Amino acid sequence: MSAWRSSAGNMRSILKSNKRWVSTQASNSNGRSYAVEKSSTARPLPDETFDISFPHASVSGIVVEDTLALASQSVVLKDFALGVVNQQSKGIIDQAFDGFIGLGFKGSSPKETILDETPTFFEALMPRLNSPIFALDFQSRANGAAGPKMVFGGMESTRFGGELANAPIDRSTNRWTAKDISFSIRGERMVESSDMSFDTAGGNHIYAPLSVVSAYYSQIPDLLWSSHLGGYNCTIVIPCATQLPDLEMHVGSGTARIRSDRMMGDRLTGPADPSWSRGTLCIPTLQAGGGPYPGKDCLGLRLVGAPFFYENYVVFNQAEPSISYAPYV
């Protein structure tokens, strides 16, 4: 794209999708935007459009082929198909990034747009790499960017300790979904297991089966269910001073431990029940991922978000679909 360059920190990566798009409106991050008419290498694809909806936001627009340059042009992909946004909701405009790069698979679901049929970002990149893998390091900062460091085509073995545990991935969807993940709480392993997707865009949360959530908070007397957060009444809120236990996740051949201090999550600062005392309540990491639960309308999610990545160096293998992980040194 001759008229637009973005650092790694301004293009947000997302693991649960193969979509990729760039905004035509300046974001909060750098005040720049992409314009098809100013790019000498852009070629709009006739009659091709895209429309993507998120829980609280949406984007839509046209599809073009252009030259994509990332990381100060160290990665250049020619004739790469991507969406160019011409309509986006406020929830997207307010974000400090210029677009999305999907690192998910094509999956087996029906193809909705040409973006589902053309090579994904990582498929287009793979011929240039020594190995069909990429790694995420949430404890490093690349080139001063606010986001995690990404390594394509290899890994940094000095960043983690011990052997990498491995979990195969279900390729029937476009997500990085591992099967039969189970949990241990206070030393007791739960019977129920669940297929769960790994995604950095899952926020500071892990959405687990209700049996796991109920067992984890069984000794928390001041647990609250919010109907004022995100439009759902299944968000768990607890006093920020609550002492929470560690959470162990049994993923593939290994076990990942999420430390108790990582389990508290974020302090509640937004809209809440008027009877609550703001500033003293937190939204903990572990949330309910689906029902049924009496009187609750829970999101049907089974998602492993940022807390897992903050505790573990994670490697994704595209050719032999799997994830490998080990705790940071």
C-alpha cells in the first residue's frame, strides 16, 4: 500500500478469524488512514464486498488487492486481498488500531466473501518462512509497541523454560480450538472438559463451563451477577479485595497455571448497578461461557483469552495444526 504504512502495534491481530481489513478513517493511534485512490498498487475487485459483525461493533466495505507492508516493510505481500472499510460503528472508530489481520484458518464453514477463498495472511506469508509457525510473547514489547511481540517463522527459545506442551487443533472451524480442556481448582480436577478457542481478542477473560465457574467461586460469598455490563446479565463481579485461588488448565500434554493475582481482572469503572460502590468491584478473569444457568443469559463462549498468554509463551503451527506452550522464564 503505497499510501499507508502501519507498525505492528496499530494493526490488531486476531486468532479467531481469517478476515483482514483496514480502516479508511483515522484511528486514535496515529491519525492516519488508508485511501484506495491514493495507492498506486490497489486494485478493487468488482462486486466484492464484506460485512463483519462483532458483539458491540461492525465493519463493512469493499475488497481490494494491494501490496501489504508490515513492520517497516520487512514483510511485503503483493496482490494481497483485504477488506477496505467504508462503514464502521463507533465501537471500531474509538479503538487505537487501523485494522485487523486474522491469523485463523479458512475453516469448513460456507464461504461468505472472496476473503474466505483467497489465501489468509499467514498462508500468503508461509512461503517466505523457514517454518510454518508463529509465536506470541505477551511479556515483551516489540519496537515500543503496546501490543505483544509476534515472531513469524520461528520462536525464541530463551523466552520460556522447560519443554513445550502440545495440543492438537480442530481444523473444522477458522479458530485455534483445542479439544478436551479441563480444569483443576484448589488441587481438585474437574470432571467436565470442553473444547475451547484461543484468542488474544478475548480480552482479559477465560470463558469456561458453568460447572468450572461455580466450583471456582464456591467460597466467594460476595459474588454478584451484573445485568449492566455489555448487555448480558451473566457477567460476574466481585469485590477487588477478594482472595482468589490459582486456576490450572489441562491443555493437551501439559498443564498451564494461571496465578491468583492474574485471576482478579479489571477494576469496574463503567456503568453498573446504582446500588454498587464503584471503584471497589472488579470483573474477574474467569467468566461463565454459556448456560443454562437459572435466570442468567450467558454468552455461548468457550474462550481462552489474554491471561493464558500472559503466563505462557505460545507457538502456533499452521501446517500441523497445533499449539505449543510453556511458562515464561
